[in-house]
Amino acid sequence: MVGCYRLSVQRVINPKQKKIMSTSTIILLVVVVVLAIWAVSIYNNLVKLRNNRENAFANIDVQLKQRHDLIPQLVATVKGYATHEKEVLMKVTEARAAAISATGINDKIQAENLLSSALSGLKVSLEAYPELKANQNFLQLQGEIADVENKLAATRRFFNSTTKELNNAVQTFPSNLFARMFGFSKEPMFEIPQADRAALDKAPEVQF
């Protein structure tokens, strides 16, 4: 009788235990699925922000190529009049070559900042070179480069905005938990060094 009673109890308990185990398994699976969906969502958002940054730099690239095309003409024109600027012109030419050969957004940013520094060092005083001051080709180049620089400033602001959004996602919780795992890191802004910006704005010298 005792043996039959124990067997009866086991038969009653086992279905409940199985039900509890089944419920726990379902809950665990649901949690895993939710976490997986959450991780995928974070990854997709990071990819989207990175793509936005790359697209924004594509607009900058257009302006950079225009600047690269104008620089040889500028160097050639200035060289014909400002013979004392030979060393500076050489630095501009070398910086341009490095900027053209740079690959990748971050490498291009670094190279373009060096080119901006070289251009800001090209200080051509119009009063010291009156013939250059009257050169229509030089004046046209001056205007074209100034126009490119203005467009660059606008596209840089948009690029920096997209970079900031990406960096915020990379550094803030909870996306920062997955950013490094997915290979995302903080990216540099595209800003002209303060010293170069001051030089570019200085008058009455013509600086680029």
C-alpha cells in the first residue's frame, strides 16, 4: 500500500514539474530573443550613424577635390611673382600630394588639416607684389578658393554633426556596451586648428 501511495504521488507531481520546467524554458527563450533583438537594433543604429558620417564626408570630398585642382594654379601664379615664397610653395605642393594620396576618412582629415596649415602659411602681401595684385588670374583663383573654403565650412559643420551623433551612441549607455564588441569607436571631428583659422582670417594679407 505504501509503495502504491508513493507511486501515486510521483504521478501527480511529475506533470507539475514538467509544466514548471517548460514555462521556465519558454521565459528563458523569450529573454534571449528580446536581448538578441535589442543587440541587433543597437548594431543597426550604429551602422546607420556610421553610414550617415560617411555620406556627409562624401560632400566634403567634392569640395576637397576642387581645392586640390585649384592649388597647382595658385602655386604656379604666385611662383611667377613671389620668388621669395619658394619654400612655402613647396610645402603647399607636398601637403597637397599627401592629401590626394590619403585614404580613409580619418587619414584624409589629418592630411587636409596639414594642407590647411600649409595654405595658411602662404602669406602673400599684395602690397609687396603689386604685379601679382593686378593679375586677373590670381584674383580669380583667390575668389574661387575662398568660395571653396566657404562651402567646405558648411559641409564640415554637417559632417561634424553626424560625427557627434555617432560618438554619442558609441559612448553612452546602453549602446556603448556593444559598440566596442561590434568594432565601433569614437571618431575625430573635421575642424581646422585654431591657429590656422586665425591665420586664415587675418587681414590685409591674402591667405588661404
